[in-house]
Amino acid sequence: MYHTILFDLDGTLTDSKEGILKSLHYAFEKLGRPAPSDAILTKFIGPPMQDSFVHFCGYTPEEANRAIKLFRERYVPIGKFENVPAPGLPEMCADLKRKGYALALSSSKPEDMCLAICDRFGYAPSLEVITGSPADPGDWTKADVIRETLRRLNLTEDDKPEILMVGDRKFDVEGAKECGIDCVGVEFFGYAAPGELKEAGAVAVVKTAQELEQFILTH
């Protein structure tokens, strides 16, 4: 049975599309470069942003760093709160905590932003640990974030069968797999490509908070 549940943030606990896309458009305007289509920009939701600028825009790592700094000029004060909680998720998290589950956040988003967002949208009281990427993430991966979360929770190899990651992209599934834990995929907002989560190895894919809670309570 699972006892510890780790959650991704963007696309899982909240729908961050509005703030991310508006801040990306701001960054491209400041760079003086044309923005990709919103269909492409939506793919920035979830993966590390550095990877997205390199992969989708062909930027060098240095250009990607410059773009991220411009993105954060708008996202940090404004964009991070252009965001809404996934339907039923704050209530589900509170219910799981009451039932004795240990909940934590494992997000590639910078940790200071994770703290502010979880506080604003009602998740903070349910989470024992809120882990994001460091201010200078370097080559941190999703697996690194998960490992840091497990360290803060004082969990060991023996605990891993009782730990479940919850995320909306293959990066969550792959990071969990690298750390030796299961991951359930969520399709609350449809940011993953069709079949992406199952193909990556998710132990299940759910579409609502009710389905997610039922899975957790029965496994």
C-alpha cells in the first residue's frame, strides 16, 4: 500500500497555462524574436524550461538562460498567480492527509515559486515538504528533485514500495522510475501527448481527482 504521495505542480496540482504562456510571450518580445505558436508554448508546461527553449526554439544554453531570466521578470511577480487549482485537488489532498497519508511536492519549478503557489492555492497545509529546484538548478533533473524530497522526508530504499509520484508528463514518470518508485499519470488538463504517460511506464492514468483518490486508497 502507498503511504507517501509526491505531487508535481504545473499541470498536476494547478493549471498554470495562462501565466506561463503570457510570460513566455513577454520573454520573446523582450528578446526581439518571434514567439512559437501557443501549441508549441503549451509544451513548455512541465519540463525544465531550459530544455524547452533548447528543444523547441533551437536556443543555445546561454540563450536559454537569457530567455528564462526575461520570462521570470513577468512570471515571478504576476504570472505564477495566473493559475488555478485542479478541480477537487486541494480537497483531495486535505482528505488524504486526514486519512494519514504523507504528502509532499516534487516540482522542477524554482522552490520559492513552489512555496508561494502552494500557499496561495491552499495546498501548503496538506504538504509535509515542498521541494522545487534550487535557484541555480544547473543540470538538475526531475529525479534529482524527487531524491531531494525523499531525503527531506527521511525515507530510505526500504520505504520505496510505499511511495507514489503523481504527475502529468513523461518527465515525472521517468524521474520516478529512475528513483525506483511508481508514478500515476494524471490527465486533468491534457498537456501530455496522447499515450505519453502510459508509454513512459505510468502504473495508471487517471482523469479526475476522484479517480486519483480512489487509486491511492486502493493500492
